[in-house]
Amino acid sequence: MTDSAKTRPVYRNIHVTQIVSYRLPPAGIVSILHRVSGLLMFALLPFVIWMLDASLSSEISYDGFTNVFVAGVAGLPAWFVKLVVLGLLWAYLHHFIAGVRHLWMDATHSVSKAQGHSSALLTLGLSIALTVVLGAKLFGLY
């Protein structure tokens, strides 16, 4: 037996008890969040359609639509509606940026580990930064 066979690392599947301590790489986190954001956008599609309809139907419906962000709707407080919209904003931004990341990697054949790591960090940073900026506008900070 040679020396290289002895020092070669052994990769095994992780056990259920090791899930908490397992460190997922940024590309894996982006991949999971891409799926979560797509599911969130699909689940909130009726809310998005209602918002579009209420904002475009007439001036009266638009006033009612904007009033939801001030007074709430159907027993839900306005801060909760804003929180749901903030989640929807994050889902859209993350899904869009992650999709552009995948298109860029496909078009340029950039599949190295280093580029995947850096583009995943860029995706996470951009989606969170844009969500914070638009969330500040949503909650009236500027």
C-alpha cells in the first residue's frame, strides 16, 4: 500500500446528529434559499394578484390599497402586512439575483469552486442589501 492511499481523506454521509454542526458552503445556502424564495413567491401569489388588482383598478381601490399599509386589513395590523411584503420583496430579489447568477455561470461556463463561492456571497449580500434598502422605504424610514 502506498503513502497516498493512507493519507487520502474519507468522505462519508453525515449522520442526523451531525446536521447541526455541518457547515454548508455559501453556494449551498444560496441554492436552498433560491428554492425557499420560489416557494414563498408561489405561496403569496394570491396576495400579489390582489395587490396588483387593488393598485390598478381605480383611484378608490388604490386609496384602499395604500390604507392597508397604514391601518391594516381584516384584523391584521399594518406592521404585519408590511412584514409580509418585506418577505415577498426579499423572495423576489433573492430569486432574481440567484437566477441571474445561474444564467451568468451557464453563459460563461464559470463552474470553479472559487467563483461559485464568491458569486454566492455576492448574491447573498446583494439580496440582503437591496431588501434592507427597500424595507427602509416600506417602513417609512426615508
